[in-house]
Amino acid sequence: MTQTRKHRYPFVPYAPPRLPVDEGLRAGAEFHRHLDRRRSVRWFSPDPVPVEAIELAVCAANTAPSGAHQQPWTFVATQDVVVKHQIRVAAEQEEQRFYREREIPEWRAALASLETDEHKEFLEVAPWLVVVFAQKHRVLPNGQLQKTYYASESVGIACGFFIAALHSMGLTTLTHTPNPMAFLSRVLHRPATERPYILFPVGYPADDCEVPDLTRKPLSEALVFVGD
């Protein structure tokens, strides 16, 4: 039965290919295996990464769904050694306070198995730093500010697409969130309508890269079915 619709705004047909069930399940299983090989790393190779890889990853992130299609993200990328050094110095200052001054024993205990500390050499070793900013407000053509809805949720999804795209190209990254991150707005000259969301070092893993021996929670803990 054909539904009659009347739209006030432009709509276009959408008819993605519908895979046979078995083929779709095989594709889903392969996608899971691909992502299950992904790990966050802190040991990067200084080998150069072409700018086209960063552009492709951001193009992939840009396909993410967002509240009211406002796409409230800005990806700021740099390979400038001076800027990377400024970011490292500022990040380590904040991390020094976190690890040495703040009384948050539960969070430190949660991080113990990762063996992280305030030293963030990877911020200068990784060939690229990409900082994602969430747009709290949009600037309208008349210069007025308009609140952006579901900015955090939308930017988080885009960041997930960005990570998956990097992994697909054989690149590695880390979701680095020094707290507070206001220094990133200053160093990267971002407007007050944006706030730093995640700092991604991007590059190839070092030849001697190691990662914690972790396991992911089983499906039985991640998925709950309700009803019949």
C-alpha cells in the first residue's frame, strides 16, 4: 500500500540495497571482526600520514547522524610541530594536576591497568593531532546565535565514525581527554561557541607498540532482549 506524503521541505528517494539475510549476516560478522582488531595506542611511529587520510576520516565522520541534522562538529587537524608542542605542554600541566594533586582514588584505580601517567609524548610523536570541537551554538546568517540540540550525542557518534575510518586505513589513535581541555580552544584559536570534545593523536603504531592485555565484555553483558 503506497502512503501519500506531503513535504514542506525537499525530500529525495532512499532505497539502499537490501542484502539477502545470509549475506548481510556475513557482512556484519566481518565488520565486527574488523573492529574487534582495533585498539587504542599510546606508542606511535613518527612516519608521515598523508593529509588525504585525515580528510577521508573526517568525510566518514561527516556522514554521522545528528540532532536535526545540525552537524555540530568541527575537526581541527594539525601537524605543525610548534602547535603540537604547545598542546603537549598544556596537556601535561593538566595531567600533572590530575595524577599528582587531585583526590580521585577511584578513577586512578580504574586507570591502573592501563599504566598511564602525566607524560604524553605521543602528542608530539604522532604525525597528526586532530581535535574535535562540539558546537554549542550555531551562528545564523544574520549573526544571531542559535542553540545546537543534542550536540554531545551527535559529536560522539561522529567521533565513532572517525575512529572506525582510521582503523580501516591501518591507522591508530587514542581518545585523549585531558581535563579540563579549555587550553585547546586557546591554542587552536576556536570561537567561544565551540568546546573541545576529544583530542585524537593519529598515526601508525610504533614498531615496538604494546597495548594492555584487555578483553571486551561478552555479548551477554552488552545486550539485553526484552519481551517475546
